[in-house]
Amino acid sequence: MVHKFVERPQYMSRLEAFKDNTDLIKVLTGVRRCGKSTLLNQYSEKLMQSGVDNREILQINFESSKYNWIKDYTALSEYLMKSVPSEGRFYVMLDEIQRVDEWERSVNALMVDTEADIYITGSNAHILSSDLSTYLTGRYVEIRMLPLSFSEYCDYRRNGRSRETVFREYFEYGGFPTVDAEQGEISATSALKDLYDSILNNDIVRRSDIRNHTELDNLVRHLLLNIGNPVNVSGIARELGINVRTVEKYMSLVQDACLFYRVDRYDLRSAALNPTPKYYAVDQGLRNNEVGMASKDRGRVLENMVYLELSRRGYRVMVGKWNSKEIDFVTLKHGRQEYWQVCLGYYDDETEQRELAPLRAIDDNNRKTVILLDGAISGFTKDGIRELSAIDFFSGEDERIE
């Protein structure tokens, strides 16, 4: 059987931009099974196509049973020193490196003692906030990966179907490459459940030695149900009957596992951050499969998807506040500030006025956009607010509607 692999040009281009820069370790981070290993395999193929001999590439996947014996930096360093020449270009790719205790000591020695071009991946963002930064401050570049965008999903899964059909599937089942909705609902939901359990058990429970699995599961489900709502740690502690410090610990761990992303609230009038941030899930399919998607949830799911897409495009994303009105997202990129609202659709004049009111209240000339799920035709309002259908936005066609 021939397996089709989706191209991820935005990530591949970043790897290629840093090729042969031995002063920087290239670090791919992202949730489990979002495509990090596949990207490394594709990059290795590109290297060989460009003339690199396969004997000049060392690729280790620490989730493979072949490398179960490498459990700490001593074993890893011994293996690397035997495999990597001290002089000359050599490419080293270490996949799911967090499984090796004190791995950063081995990587640091590899940088010092060889001329290797080093690439590593990890399913836990904590490796950058502690381990790696301790030894390699200023000597790495992070490339954050997410599950497939809608455009990537279409390239991978469309198979001649209409864009609308594929979007409904993507809205429900998300963008993990290993989840194939065309194989049927049972196959897709089983794959999502297995993935959810793997993240919780392998990337959170075992790594952090958590004994009360039920508390953690309840917290994750609470966050999944409340994507896009302001989060107050004390309120969660009271509602779930968990100690505040325990809630804070769990909140940190689910972010380290790249399961959730925190988005701060930003007061546009005072330039101050609000202490009640919002949290968005890494994938709408994972969320929907675990807590369901009632009709009332469609707006929150769409908002979650828009946050992920804006992040993929390199925006710094915040939740905005202008006096008493909330703007779903304020973004910054290349010094340009923009405002975004997300809604299901205009079902009457009153709904339209309510949805557009926050954008109309902002008295500056930065671009303002509203993204609509149902029945929208992309264009502009009379006062210059850009209106985008969700499909156009997620397909990347909004860039031509300036």
C-alpha cells in the first residue's frame, strides 16, 4: 500500500531556511501525532534529493522499540559519539527527545564536539521552558506545529469532493493526519479517543507522576466544554472541588502537552492585560469527540478554529476589550494590528448589528474583519468592515479580499 503524505510547506520552509546553520538547534514542538515525525522524514528525503548521502543522516525515533535501551543521556551520548563524526557536515534528527532523561546534556555535547546540523522534536513544550533553555540559551529556534489546516486537509483528504463537504468533515473531526473520517464514524472517533488517551496518559500522567487521574480528566473536560470562555482558576477549583494549587499545576501541564493554548485578554483603551484569559483546544475534532458538539457549541468551535488558523499564520493573538465590548481577537503581525469577530451568521438585522457593534466601536483605522459560518458571501459592509465566509477564510482566500 502506498501512503500519501500531506505537504506542510510553511513548516518545511522554516526547516530549509535554517539548513546547515550549526549554531542553532531546530526544535519542532507540537501535540502528539500532529505530523512532526512525518515532517522530519520528508525533510530527510529532501536532503537526499539535494545530494546528501543517506550515510550522512542519523535519524532516531525514541518511540521506536529499536531505541528502548537509550533511556538517559549517558546511553545517548555514547551512541551519538560512535555514530557522528567529529568533523564534516552530518545531519542528526532526534524524534520525541523528551523520552530520554537529561537529553539536553547529550545535545549540548554534540554541538560542542561535532559539526552536526541538529533537529529535535518533542510533544511537550516544557523542554523549551526548562531543559533546553538551561543549556542552550539563544542557540535554538522553535518551530511550533499544529494539526492540519483546512487547506492542508483539503490537499490530503478532498479526493474530488466539494469544498463544503470537506469543511463539514473538518469542522467535526478536526485536522489530525491520522484521523480519516472517510473510513467511517467508528474509525474516526476511535482514532480521536486513542489520541486523547495517549496525550493524557503518556504526555501528562506518566511524565508528571499524577495519581488522581479523575481530577485531571475532569479539568480537561471542563476546559474543552468552555473553550472561548474566560477562565478563572479559583472558580474552576470551586466547581470541580479541587485545590487551587492543583488546578494551577494541571493547567500548566495541559499547556506543556500542547493540548490547550492560553490567550490573554487585552484592553485596547489602556493597553493592559486582564487576569482572566481564555483557553483554546489544539484541535476541534479532539474536543468534539470528547465532550460532544451540541448546536449551541458551533460558535465556540468556530472561534477555536479561527484562533488556531490565526496562530498558524504567524499572528500574535489576544482577546480584545474596548470599553464594555469584547472583540474576539486582536492580532499583531509585522507591526500591524487587526481586529476579528467570529459568528455563525446574520439571521436578522438585530443579529447583524449586535455582531458588528464591537468592531464599529473601535475608533481607529486598523483592518476589521468578521468571519461568518452560515450563508456568507465575502465582501465589505458599507462602513468598510471586511466580511468573510468561513470557508474562504480557512481556504486562505481572504488574502485576496483586501
